[in-house]
Amino acid sequence: MTATLMGVSELAVLRTLERAGRRLLGRPDRSRLNDVPPWELHTHLPVNPDKVDRAMTGVWELPRAAGLPDALIASLDGYARTLLLTGRPFDRDDLRSCLARTPQHRLPWEARSE
């Protein structure tokens, strides 16, 4: 796994958690969780499995537009959904393990440079 793949994946997952977390945040929780980074909101809020799909709507549009392969996005989506549902925070080592269990992903810009 390349450092580029790891870095791109980390940014994509954190951005996804940020967007989903803001959608899960209800009005009563805003002031209470004002100091919590948006990508960690799910660690302070119970996430109902029925609301995960709605919270994740459109979160992969930007990574897809940047050229991330669909197979990589599917792996990252599964990882992000697991974090949301379990309330666990993002962990770089967990992400590395997740990526190691999936097929090797080649980023479009890495393939062009060869």
C-alpha cells in the first residue's frame, strides 16, 4: 500500500465522517457538542442504523469526482459505516487494516506516472 493511497483514503474517510456527523447532529446537541470536531460527532451521538443511509447520501461524490476507484470507495464506505454504527473514532491503523483486506487499489494519478 502506498503512502498516497493511505493519505487519500484517510482524507476521504474523515471528510465522510464530517459530513455524516453534521447530518446526524440535532438542534439540541449543537451547543453541547460545539467543541467536538465534526468528524468525531458520531462518537458522542447514538447512530440509529436506519439513519446511516440518509447521513451518507452523497458523501462519496467528491472522492469519485477526484478519480477514486469504485472498489476503493466501497471499502472506505464500509469502514466509515462501521465507525458510525459502533461509535468508534477514526483510527489510522484500523484504516490500514481495512485497506490491507481489500484488493490492491491503484489511484489514477499513480498509474499515469509510471
